[in-house]
Amino acid sequence: MPIQTLTPRRLYRQIADQLRGLIRAGEFAVGSRLPTERELAAQLGVSRPSVREALIALEVEGLVEVRMGSGIYVRAIDPPAATPVVDAPYGPFEIIRARQVIEGELAALAARHCDARQLRALREALALMADDVARGLPPVRGDRLFHLAIAEAAENGPLLRTVTELFDERHNPLFHQLGHHFETAPTWRQALAEHQAVVDAIAGGDADAARAAMHAHLQGSHDRFAGSWPQPAAGPEPAPSPPR
């Protein structure tokens, strides 16, 4: 079964479906290593982030296993019966790009119109994030409050609803699994510093700086999820997990 060039329609799902078909056809046996993301992207004619989303979907389904610093290995021919096929309407990278467009402008609006109460809410959200990071917890509560507080400053109900819905996509299984691999205490500290830059620009009433800081923050989120797979700790390489 030759690899086919894909068109950009729900792209991560198309890639995942094609890889599943290749596994079923025996092109990749259980226990074997898949080509690298770079190789798959070149053969499929798509971006590496789209390939990553597809591989993460297959991992959630139990078909493949990500072995840090080693590669992606086939675990099973078919997903376990109890594991549903991942079919989120949008991939994480597409959602982050949408947020970048919308929330950059909202940050600029907040810099122009944010009052003392709204600025206080932003700083309280930052404090909640910092507290969770210090305790070794993912600071998602404060992160959500932060982004929604900026949207509220625009005083536009449809935009607030849009930002809320896009942020809450973090709870879909693709985002969750990406976070499992790529979100760590250092990355959250970096994100916290990026949030602080947004608040500083808003507090200073600098719309251009606020837009740029929000854009940079969400680009940082994108890049952290799209970066190199974390390397394993020193020691012997772990054996593949058995098919479930």
C-alpha cells in the first residue's frame, strides 16, 4: 500500500487513518519503529506538526508507543475495544493558531480599556498560576482565568465565548497527551513569564506591546508542543510495552 499525498481536510485524522491502514497491511509490524516525523511529513507532503498530531492520536488509541529519544513503535494492529478512536474536530496546533489571531487583538483591546478591577483579576490569575507551579502542579486553573479575563475586557460576548471554547479544547485527548510529553515545570515557568509580559504591556496601556506579547506567548506554546521529543534519562532503553 503506497503512501498517498493528502489534502488539508481534518489533516491529522487523514494521516492517522493512513498510518493505521499501513499497519494493518503489514507495512509496519507490531514492535517495529515507524519512520521519523520528518520522514513521514516528507512522504505525505504535510507539515511535521500535522504528523505529530496524528501520531499522538494513534498513541491515545493504543496503536503506537512514543519512546522518548528512540522513536515511535507499533503496539497493536487495532486499538483496544474499550479505547475510542480519537476524532477531535481540530488539532491542537490549529487551535493554537486560531487563538493567536483572536487573543492577540483582545490583548490589544485590553491594553486600551482594561480597568483597575480587570487588571487586578489578571494579577490574581498570575498569582494562582505561580502558586501551582511552585507546588509542582500544572497551572491550568490560573491559565484559564487569565485568558478569559483578557477576553472579558473586550466586553464582547461572542468573543468571550469563542475564547472560552478554544481554551477548553485543552481538555481533548490530543492536548492532554501532548501535555503529558511536553509540559514540565520549566515549560510552565516559561509560560508564566510570557503571561507576565502580557500583563505588563496591558498595565502600561501599550496595545502594540500587548498584542506582540500575546502573540509571542501562543507561539511559544506552539513551539513547545512542536519541539524535539524529550530525551530519556540516562540508563538502558526501556523494553516496548506489550500490546494492550
